[in-house]
Amino acid sequence: MKTLVAIAVLLAVPGLASAQGKSCDDLKAEIAKKIEANGVKNYTLDIVDKDAQSDGKVVGTCGGGTKKIVYSRTAPSGDSSTTAAAPASGSSK
């Protein structure tokens, strides 16, 4: 059992090293692909400094830990709630 754990750790180390070497744009593209594979269409992924305030969820880090990738849901482009007109003022009783 210990041998199996040791092998798993040794196999994981090169993967971690390659993940640190990825550019932010490459990592953002991989994350976008996974999000879209889950059927999500209305979202944004932003690359920001690690200390920047953000409203979304951090889904990755890049740039050697100096930047983070933030996921935010957006409203669908045809959402009627954002385009609804205000009721006319003369229609109230």
C-alpha cells in the first residue's frame, strides 16, 4: 500500500511542475473548456492580480501565484428582466 502511495506521489509531482509553468491564458482556456463542457454559456473569466478584490469565485491561479482567474456568471443576452420597460404612469387606478 505504501508503495502505491509513493508511486502516485511521484507521478503527480511532474504534473504540478507543469501546471506552474502554464501561462495564464492557457490555463484560462482550459478552465473555459471545462465550464462549457458542463453546459454553462453565460460567464466571464478574468485574470486579475492576486490581491485584487473580485465579486466572483477564484477558479485558478497562475503567473507563479501572482495572478488569479476569477469566474463570474452573467445574465443571458436575451434576458427579459434586463430589457423590461417601466409601466406607463397613466395606467394606474
